[in-house]
Amino acid sequence: GGIELTKQVVSDLIGVEVNRYVIADFQGFKEMIDILGGVEINVEKRLKYDDEAGGTHIDLRPGLQTLNGEQALNYVRFRNDALGDISRVARQQNFMKAVAKRLLSWDGVRNYRSLWETFNEHTTTDITFNDIMALARRLVTFEMDDLVTYTLPGHFKDVFWEVDEGKVEEMVDFIMS
């Protein structure tokens, strides 16, 4: 069902209409991070994984560092630990906070044209330029402490994360209040 079915399934799950989407390719992801001059991340532990068949080679050492596009992609893709995708989601949430901070920095502001061109070249989205400009105007007064992330509550069932729909409703009610 493509993006429309995906939006409907997520909307039904969280009880809030999903009305916008972005699909980004890996190359655009890396280019946008490089345009920003990288992102500062505190890598929580050694992230090492090699997949010869898939051509994936991840080797990040722990500590605070500025990751370039390739390293940042490896950081957000890594899931080869005890919690698998749940740990990866936590890293992706940390990453999004770091990107937001960079976008609000001088590097983000002075490179908006290159970022926009790369965004257009490497994404499929229904977000318009006017949507982006409206968001940019709101970001002027945005405080990083206001950025809060959540993971859908649930538990492992075999190797999959099974969402607790009752707790999702509670979480969404809390967020929306």
C-alpha cells in the first residue's frame, strides 16, 4: 500500500493523523550531514559490525566526537547489540537532537540553500517549501530542552517489538496534553 497505507497504519496505532512524510536515501543523508559540518554525538560504546555481503562496515569508538555523514549513517544504522532496534531507536533519537542543534547553528543557517538543494535531490516528500519556511520561523524561538522523544511502549516477542497499544494511548494522551 506504499506511503498512504503506512501513514494510515501509524495514524491508527498512535491515534493522531500523520499528514506529512519524508523518505530520504542514504546518499542524501550523508551529504546533508557533511554540509552541516558533521554532528556532535557522544557515542555511548564501541559500535562495530561488518557485513561483507551487504557492504556495511561500522566501527565507531566511544566518546564525544563530531561524526561526518558516513559515520553518522553508521551510528544511526547500528543495531548489533542486546536490544537491537530499541537501542538503534535511542541512538536515532539522540542523533535527531544533534541534527536539530546543528540546524539551529550558524552552519545550518548559512548553508540553508545547499541543504535545501540536497534535500530536494535525495528525498521523496509531501512537505512543501512553504512548510519548511513555516517550520524555520518556529525554530527561531525553539529551545533544545523543548525537544522530547519517545519510544512506543511494548516488549520483545521473539525478536520483534510488540507494541502495547493501551500504553501507546496513555503516552499519546500525555504528550498531547
